[in-house]
Amino acid sequence: MKRALVIGAGIAGSVVAVGLQRCGFEPVVYEAWPNRAALGVGSWLTLAVNGLRALRALDLDRPVLDVSFPTRSVELYNGAGRRLGIAPLGESLSDGTTTRTLMRSDLYGVLADEARRRGVEFVHDKRLVHAETGSDGTVLARFADGTEAEGDVLIGADGAHSATRAILDPRAPRPRETGMGNVGGVTRNAGLGLAPGTFRMMFGKRAFFGYAVHPSGDVWWFANPPVPYPPDPDAAWLAGLFDEDAGPASSLIRATTEPIVFSSQHELPTVPTWHRGAMVLVGDAAHVASPTSGQGASLAAEDAVALSLCLRDRPVPAAFAAYESMRRARVERIVAEAARTSTHKVPGPLGRLVRDLVLPMVLRQATKSPRDWLFEYRVPMGVTGA
């Protein structure tokens, strides 16, 4: 049986390990962090229907559905409280399943737990420092603790700041900051009186804000301040950005009792080298879309399924080339779309006027959302060997 070294135990790593196991490989996942230490990183995210469809191909969707709640569409408002329209988050799957919202830690946890349940081995405290393909086509990985591992393929699923990417191409670009910050929080027992799953987003005068109501009544919110590193990164500063806006943004932030963590948004429009020898990139190691896309987790799942199918049906060099051909155009289009959307989040006075006039008409008149291509994608299942 061929051995696959999977670098990174995040979304892409766990899913590709399950996919490769199903396709006849023996995967081992190597994670730089101690066991579960990375689960506290980040707040919450949405997993779109295209991502759920990819997970369903590997029977991984049920554990995710159990720890998430549906968010079918987004209501859009301006800072004055005027409703601009509603945008669907993709059509439902055949059984009625819709886009879901869940804690990042829960998504990481259930995918890794399910992979372990199926017999995938996870090895922690293994930080990749070097890898090379030998003359026989196998790959040797070296870790910071001095240990080594040998396999038939190495899958770099080690995120936006991927060590594997730098090993493949020392001149590879690094993720760049978008100029916006990213903040997520949960306000307990907010009492907004909205139906669970209601997702609202507001184009505030000074920052962008969004929130969804959890079935418990808690409100899960996020904010995008127009600076990557706030001068005073605390709740009072953040809430003050929304004091002039209608809606609950400032009060929700002030009512949040748990620590609020600020981070910078990153994007990586293109990575010239996705694979070399017996090594290949998946997920954020190969492409980084800003959180505006709402597609980061879904793209990781799509990548993992596509790569597994290609390796099932083709020898390594041809499999990697087919995988890149299948994925590159789509992911780079999404990164570019997210970048365009980010620029519209906090426009000037003229931009706000144009947006408030045009956006309602676009949302009312369109028979299909202009973003439906994001959600309708299906990983080609009939990949065949050359």
C-alpha cells in the first residue's frame, strides 16, 4: 500500500487523509501543534453547500451537520438601517441541507476525530523543515525534532503560511494583508428576538458587521475594521466604530463578555508552483481567499476530494497535473472575487449612495444570484486514468 505523508491536521489535512485512505493509500497526518492545541485558533465560519457536497462524497458531512446550524441567506443593510435586499447562500442540497455555520474548533475537531475513527494516524509536535523527492520517486520529510518520515507522496495541507510551499519553491509569494482586520465574537443570551439562522450583514459608515442567531439565542458576530492592526484593539474601540450606525452592532460588541481577538485578513492570489516531484499543495497552502469569500473551508474540502480522486486514477506526476488543472482557475477566481468584494465594504459617501441605489435593484431583478457559481460547483467524480 502506498504511504501518504499529510502535513497539517486542519480541514484540508483531515479530509485529504480520509480521501486518500478510501483511494488505497495509507495516510499519516503530521501536525506541528500539540494535540488539539490549534483548536482554539479562530472563531467561527460558514461552510457553504459546495463544501458540504464535497464532504458528503467521503461521508464526512454528518459529523459536521451535528455541530452546526443552517444559515440559508444573508439580509443586507446599510448603516442607516435600510434593508438593501437578501442574497441566498446557495441552493439547498437534494435532502434540503443548506449552508451551515459552526465554530472553527468544532469543524477541526469532528473532521480529525472521524479520520482517527477510520484508522488514520495523527502524529503531533512535528514541524516540517525540509522535504525532497528521491531518485526512486519517494519523498523524505524531515521535522524540527530531528525525526524523518518516508512516503510515496507528501501533501502540504499546512495552511496560509505553509512550510511545504516554501520547500517546493523558495521564491513562492507569501500571503499579503488585505488592509482590513477580522474580529469574531459571541454574545450570550442577546435577546434580539430573531429566528435562529438569521444572517444579517451591515455596511456601516466606518466598518462592516455581520451576525447570525444561534438556536440557543446567542448571537455569533464578526466585524471588519478598515485597519489590519488597530491602535487600541479592544471591545470599546471596536464598538465605537458602529456608534453612528443603526442596528445592534455596537451593543452586541459591548455585551460580549468573552475575550475579543483581532487578526489581520490575508489573501494569496496565485501560487506559481503547486507541485514538484512527489509533493503537492492543498487548501490554504495553495491559495488564500480573504474571509469575505466565505469559501475558505469549502475550497479546502473540494481540493482534498479532487486530489484524492486524481491519485486514485493516475500515477503521481499525472495525478498532480490533473488536480491543478481541475482546481487552479476556480480557486483563483474566488480569491479575486473576494478581493473585489472587500473593496466595497467601506466605500466613501459617493460609493455608499451608488451602492444603496444599485444593490437593491440587482438583488430584486436577478433570476439567479451573480454568486451562484460559487455554490453550484461539484468535484468531478468520474476522474479516470490516462
